[in-house]
Amino acid sequence: MAYGLRPVNMLSGGYESGGFAEYRMVDGETDDIFTGDFMNRETNGYVARLNGETGISPTTTNASTVTLGVAMGFRYTDADSNLKWSQKYVGHASNVDCYVFVADDPNQLFMVQADGVGATTDRADMGMNIPAINFDSAAAVTQNSGNSAMQVDSSAAAATAALGLRLISIVQDGTNEVRSGTETNNVIVKINSASHSYGTSVVVAPA
């Protein structure tokens, strides 16, 4: 079952030290947002789910779809005036005081599930770049868990600079690293500099 991206450690420090910052979302944000989703800076200065609009489903993060980082949780006041601290943001036009906690360090490493469709992400793929899939809000998610449906595309790992994520390693847990065939497996990735708002000196216009 997909779970989006989960921070596991930082190259410049430890995830246990915090590893995320709070960002303001616009009042009345109507998109559902899940822990493990990519976040993006908008032209109004607020942040929102990257390509969260229904029906938009890009196949990669790259220089044209730059991310601020990954959502780790939310706090907001819902339409019934209840203060929510949640792993999932439930979109509603009457929500106010909406904030998201974002793992925004450009050196952050993440664990993510490879989709296992068409190929297996194996040892030979490590060091390659890979695209993320299942961005859009229409993608299947586990509503009760609040986890993102984000995965990486097992069949598309390549030495291609335009792809947004770098494969670092396969998670070593005694069983995950020996999967074969088209089974899913967990891998460690890093957002490439050109795909991270704070990882590149080039200012990319927000969505």
C-alpha cells in the first residue's frame, strides 16, 4: 500500500531534531492533502499541494514542477470551528487558519514505495534518477490513514537529468531488499536540486 514519501534522515543532521517547518495555506483551500504529498509555493505566497487539482497528473518532479518539500501533517480550523491537528487536510471552502508542516530541507532523504509496475527497482538502478507518480487528488489513497498515494515509477529509472528524484539505496530490512519480479519495494530517494525550491539558485515561478 502506497504511503507517499516519509523522511528517514537528513544529510546535514537528524530527522529526530525536527526536520520540518510550518507554512501557511490559504483559507478555504478545497483540495484534500495527505502526509507524504509534495507541497508547492503559490504566487500569493501561500503553499498548496503540488499539482493537487483534480485531473492533473504529471509523471515527475523536475525543473518545471519544483517542490517546496513534503507534507508531514496539518493544523486548521474546520467548517464547524473545530481545531484539527491531523495527518490529512480535508479540503473545505470554510476552513480557516490552515497550516502544513513541511519537510523542506533540500538535503532530506525520503523512503518511498516503488510501484513495481513493468519492472523492479533493483540494485542496478541505484544512483539513477526516477520520476514520482500519483500526484493528483484523484489518485487512490487510504482515506482513513491520511497517507499519500505517491510512489516512484519502477520502469522509468534512468540517467536523465530532467527526472526529479535520485535513487539512493534500497531499504535494508531483511526482506524488502530481496523482492523480485514486479513486487513493490521501498527505496530511499532525494529530491534533486533543480526540483527543490531551496536546492537551486534559479527562481522558478510558483504555480
